[in-house]
Amino acid sequence: MLFKTASEWASLTIRTGILTLAVLATLITLIADIRAAEVQIAVLVSNNSQPYNETINGFKRQMEKKGVRAEYKMYALEGDPGKAALAVQEIKKNRPALVFCAGSLAAGKTLKEISDIPVVSALVLKIEDIRRPNGTGVALGVPAETQFQWMRRFLPKAKSIGVVFNPQENKETVEEAARVAQKMGFKLDAQEVLAPKDLPAALEKLATSVDVLWGIADNLVLNPQTAKLVLLSSFRNRIPFVGPSAAWTKAGALYSLDCDYSDMGAQCAEMAQKILQGSPASSVHPSVPRKIVYSINMKTAGEMALKIPDELARNANTTY
């Protein structure tokens, strides 16, 4: 194409330049719109162990599956309260749309300091620890009714259940478990332990009166320092011990119920989606894990001459 005059060339150049600028402006607007569509989510992780990682990954996968465009700011606390405090201060400054907490350290510090940003929490022991006007989530505890239903499957002849507990930590939990046990036809023999020195006597008393020993999450009664005592009592008296986690199964408990951590993360993501869509956090009620898995120690079963049904052995999440 030939231009008759310089003015024609200049006119085309100007028009081309204007068109280019218009295209660039449109692209910039589109990019801005895409970025604006991304939800800012702060993620606080109390430590870097496998359950925490599985929960976080389950949360992210579910958000992506449901089409939520999210930009995550990760805060690895590594069990350090100082890092938790710094993370919370940064969150208060940046004001993300939502905070997802994994673990008691993360949830406790966040919910104490932040009341005007929605907080969804997981891997916290009790629902009461995450229920706030701006807080919800999934607590770790498996309800007593579920525990006893599984106990009936593993130990169909068991009628009397023993539990040792610290009343300062688990009084309400044990009282509720006693009511549930009675309704289900069990007898719950609960022995209070106020200090570690009281544990041997409590276990000895239960040894003469119960068919199974039920372990609940209790920092005073069930911890790495008391594990040997509890498990030795179980083996010595041939009373199966139902552990509070897979770590106890590995150590010698007959079996333990646990949650599916990936699914717990997905469950939390579904709560987060409701909040991001406009529901107040207070209207999204805290819950317990909806998917239960279990581990079995077949060596313990053999030592105690217990027959584990083939179906239970086959479907175990972990077998030792």
C-alpha cells in the first residue's frame, strides 16, 4: 500500500497508536479484574507435621474444585508463640477476606486477637475453642456415640468401659459420655486423675471392673510420659486399650479412631465458601469430622487372643 502524502501516513500512525493504547488499556483492565477476583486468605499452621499438611492441602483442593480463586499467604508457626503473634499482627494490617487456622496455637492466638475477620479452624480439640461470633471450623474430637458404636463392632462382648481423665480438662466430656453410654447399654466407669501420681491407682481400680479401657485426649493423663504405664496396665490385665490417635495404636493400643485429615480440610473449605459467599461466620456452625478412619494393632489383638472381623481388618486405614 502506498501513501500519497505524509499526512496520510501520519494519520494512520496516530490511528494505529490509539488502537494499540485501547487494546493495552483493555488488557490492563482484564488483568486487574482477574486479580480482584482472587480472594486473599491467610493460612496459619501450628506445625509442619503430616496431619497439618494433609489438612491444608485438602482445604486448597476443595477451594479450587469449587472454583474459588484464592491467593494464600502462608504462616508457618513451628510451635512458636512469638511467630504466632507476629503473624496475627500482619494479618490485622493486611486484612484478608478470611483466615484459616490449623492447630490450637494458630486458632487460639488468632481468635483471641482478631474479632472482625472470619476465622475457620481445624485440628483443635474442642468445639468450644473455635466457636466465636467470627469463628467456626471442625474440631478434632470424635463424639462419644461414634466411639461406642465402633467399640461395639471391635469388642461386641464389652459391656463396661473404663476411662481415666483430668476433671479440669475433661469433666464435661466424660459427663456427656456417661449419658451416652447409659443410653447405648454400656456402663462407664470414670476415674478422676488430679496429678500424674494418681494414675497408677486409677488404672488398678479399673483393672478389676471393666472390659475395655477408653483413651480420650487428655494432656495430663495421656501423654508420652504416661504411655508406658497405661499400655503396661492394658497388657498385664488383658484389657484392650482404645487409643485417642494412631500414634497410640502403633505403641500398643488395640485400635484408635481418627479423622481423615484431607477430608477435614475439605470440610473447612466448604465452611469458608459459605462465608465468602456472604454468610456470617456465626451462622456456619462448628462441627466434628464427618469421615472417620481407624488404625489396628494386629499384634496386640493376637497377644490378647482377640478376633478382629475380617472386614474391620481389611478396611483399616493403617495396620500395625
